[in-house]
Amino acid sequence: MDKFFSRITLKRTILFLIVPFFLIQLYRPNKNDKDSVMSDDFLEISNAPEDIKLLIKNSCYDCHSNYTNYEWYDNISPISWWVDKTVAKGKVAINFSEWKNTDPQKRLSFLSASVFDIKTDRMPTERYIKLHPLAKLSIEEKENIIMWIDDINRFDPYYGINEH
Ligand code: HEC
């Protein structure tokens, strides 16, 4: 009899855990894969050298653009909620997909802050690098990005953009 009950309890417990797990998979309010206009994107309009663009795309775009390259496990709730929340916060700091319409002052202060964040390994975040080792910037790559940022003409209100 005891055995019978414990089997039922086990089944119920499993159901109790598994059903909500499947149900929460249906809730994904902020997935970051919206359509956006490529002609506003940093990659499209910036006069940065191609290798710099590629580094920024590989190391920053998952959290600072409209296109996150999700890993399979990023799509499992509740992990996905946490990932999407981080991306939303990153996009408030800067959204490279909206580079064109971003206030020049904001672009400038973001890039200046990036120098510090890249030097001190604040960005890309440590946790992200652990899961995405390919996004890690080598010392030389860091220097290249920082050199590009340092060379920007700060008095040009359209700096960092090809067409005025
Ligand atoms: C894993 C997601 C993620 C990646 C990848 C990432 N960032 Fe961020 N970034 C954030 C978040 C979230 C914020 C918002 C502030 C915070 O929480 O620290 C942020 C804020 C910033 C800021 C604002 C100032 C500050 O320090 O708070 C700068 C500058 C920045 N990121 C630069 C970069 C650069 C440059 C890269 C690529 C080399 C990059 N980030 C890659 C998530 C990310």
C-alpha cells in the first residue's frame, strides 16, 4: 500500500514540476529578433574599418543590437527571460542597430565609456565570455578598438558616420 501511494506522489510531483515547465515555454515577451532597418545600423553607416566593425559585431551585438544570436539554451524559459532582460538593459546603454538615430552625444559617451569597459574587462561581461569564448577580445583586438575610438574627431557632430 505504501509503495502504491509513494508512486502516485512521485507521479504527481513530476507532473507538478513538468506541466508548469512546459507552460512557461509559451511566454516569451521580449525576444530580441525584431525586424529593423539595416540602413540605420552601425555596421552599415559607420566609417570604422571593417575589422573593427567585425570585432564589435562579434563581441557586443548580442546585447547591444536588435539581433541576438541565441544559443539553444537561451530559448528555454526561465533562462530566456533573464537573457532578454539583460539584452533590454544593454540596448538602453546603446543600440548599434539604431546608430543613425542615436544622439551624437550619446554615441560619443558610449564609445568613451567603452574604452574603459574594454580595458577593464567589464565588457563583454565575464559571464557572457564564459559561455561565448569566441566573443573574447584578445589584447591586440582590444588595442585596435581603443585606437579607433581614440582617433575619432570629437568635434565632428556626425563622427563615426559615413554620410553627413
Ligand atoms: C552579455 C551582454 C553584453 C555584451 C555581450 C556586451 N554588453 Fe555592454 N552592457 C550590457 C548591459 C546589460 C549594460 C547595462 C549596464 C550594466 O548592466 O552594466 C551594458 C552597458 C554598457 C556600457 C555603458 C556604460 C557602462 O559601463 O555601464 C558600455 C560602454 C558597454 N556596455 C560597452 C560594451 C562593449 C564595447 C561591448 C563589446 C565589446 C559590450 N558592451 C558587450 C551587456 C552587454
